[in-house]
Amino acid sequence: MNVLVTGGAGYIGSILCGMLLEKGHTVTCLDRFFFGMDSIKDIADKVRIIKDDIRWFKPEVFEGVDAVIDLASLSNDPSGELDPQKTLEINYKGRVRVAQLSKKYRVRRYVLASTCSVYGFQEDVLSEESSLNPLTTYAKANVLAEKEILPLADESFTVTVLRQATVYGYSPRMRLDLAVNGMVLGFYKNGKIPIMRDGRQWRPFVHVRDTSKAFIEVLESEQDLVNEQVFNVGSDDQNIQIFDLAKIIAESINIPFNYEWYGSPDKRSYRVNFNKIKEKLSFKPEYTPRDGAKEIFEALKDGRIVADDPKTITVKWYKQLLEMNALIKSIEINGVIL
Ligand SMILES: NC(=O)c1ccc[n+]([C@@H]2O[C@H](COP(=O)([O-])OP(=O)(O)OC[C@H]3O[C@@H](n4cnc5c(N)ncnc54)[C@H](O)[C@@H]3O)[C@@H](O)[C@H]2O)c1
């Protein structure tokens, strides 16, 4: 299949593009490269690279494309609050644009990267049928995108939404702002695992290679199994309370269980039911948070991850980019030639 991956140089995208190539697919990576191009340097000669924005790229890009995996977005809750208007423009309107153009240009399959955080705080174990409770601009933009994109599905345009659990594990575009990865980093830097208060909040987790596998399985599944369908991506046994997760991490990298609290109590607590993806697509994760923690610890020790790289904390990096952008605009307004 000829697959267009938006956000293909990101944390998930850079792994997914490599896995698509391994499976014999042809890959186009469309990205603004906000985090640079290093993440895809090992596959750069095997993929078609398009540096552009999902809000305004030219539709000729769709020529010959069979399937679109739409990952591009401002990718977490805090980044989504930096400029809520921009978040809605990209994460909601931008992705609706990609889906509508995909259909218009006769792409056969479209998969939207959504998130389990659309469920927000709820006591029950949540399935795809549960009510949604988006608490942040990021989560609201995902709900709006899902609602407008799913009805585009028809016999010749297969639409699937994947609500991913919180991802962990090593990727060449490293994110250390995700729970498992950040806990390992905290221990590596300060000898203490940082735990967000009050530690009792539930969160579902999935490894970056497993969530990438789910996108590929959806592309390769029979149309009637996945068309106009929403799937939670993860597994029941990886619903974990944050305090317990910290203990698991200490055990898996064989360190004393020293920890420190941070933040005000996290309202986003949810447990998710993953029966549907298991039963309909036979999806079974291969990795656990233990594997992810070991992987991150090794990569920090051997230098593949640089602990203080500002790009690894998504919100901090986007804040810097916004400030630089504002600075450039003000210089232009003052008529200074750059
Ligand atoms: N990582 C997780 O835990 C997680 C969990 C649930 C859902 N998701 C979703 O999965 C997707 C990928 O997440 P990720 O962790 O790889 O994030 P990421 O930030 O690493 O990657 C996003 C990529 O999109 C690009 N991008 C951003 N805005 C763009 C635009 N307007 N046009 C073109 N490219 C643009 C960025 O340059 C980046 O390479 C996102 O939609 C995210 O919301 C991620």
C-alpha cells in the first residue's frame, strides 16, 4: 500500500514509518518537522518527505496514495493550552481537512490518531460506547475531529478512529513528557521517581511499537471490520495507577524505590476496556511498561537520549517556538530585514 503519514517524524510517526517500510509498504511522510528531521534520518532515503502543514498543503500530495494515517497534531494537553485557537485549527480543522481531501482524492482508507483522554475523569471502566468527558482543549479537539470525520465513511472510503492509551518506550523523536519515560528520566537525573499527585489516578498505557502495530493492523484488516469504527488501543492489564507504575519502574530497572511528589492532584483518571480491539482485530501488545522503562534507561545511559534536550518536553519546545515566532513577527513589523 502507498501510505501517507502526517506527523510522520513525530514520536509515534518515526517508529510507524519504519515499521510500514519493514512490512513492504511505500511511505510518504508529511510533517512540519517542528522537532527537526533527525528522527527519520535512518529511513530518509526510503520515504517520500514533504515538509508542509496539514492546514494548507497542496492536494497533489494525494496522487497515488491508498491510505492516510493522520498523526499530525499538537500532541498533548499542556501544549494544547498554549494557544487554544491554534490547537483547534490544527488538531480539529486541520485533520478534518486531511480527511475530507483524502476522500475527495479517492484515497481508500483513513485512520485518525485520537486519544483515550477523550474520556476524561470517570469512575467506570470505559469502552468505545461510553460517554465522553473531554476536559482540555486537546481532548475537545479530538472529540470534534472524531465527530466530523467518522460520518465521511462509506463503501469506498474506510474511516477508523484509534483512541490510543498513553504511549511509552524509545523513539528517535524522544518524548520524556510521557508518564513512563518521564519517571525513568527523573530517576536518572535526580535519583528519585517523580509521581504526579495523588498517585491513585488510573491511566492506560501502550508501547510505541504496539500502537504503531495497531495502525498497521487496521490498514490491513477487512474493510467491514474497521469501517466507521472506533477502537481503544491498549490492553486491560496495562491500566495502572500512577503510584503502582512508579513501583514497577523501580523494580524493572533495579533501583531503590525513591520518589518525589509533584503537581496538583491530576483530574484525568480513567480505566479503559480494550476488548473490542482484542476481539475484532486480535490485537495483542508485545511490550509492557517494564520493557519500556528498561529501554529508556539504557538509551539514557548510552547517550541515544540526551536528558536535557529541550525538544523532549513537547510543551516547553512549542512554547519556545511560539516565542521565537512572535519575535520574528515583531522584527518584521518594525521593518528590520532578517
Ligand atoms: N504519545 C502519546 O502518548 C499519544 C497518546 C494518544 C494520542 N496521541 C496522538 O498521536 C499523534 C502522534 O503523537 P506523538 O506522540 O507522535 O506526537 P509528536 O508531537 O511527537 O508528533 C506530532 C508530529 O506532528 C507534526 N505536526 C504538528 N503540527 C503539524 C501541522 N500543523 N502540520 C504538519 N505537521 C504537524 C510535528 O512536527 C510532529 O512531528 C498525535 O495526534 C497525538 O495527539 C499520542
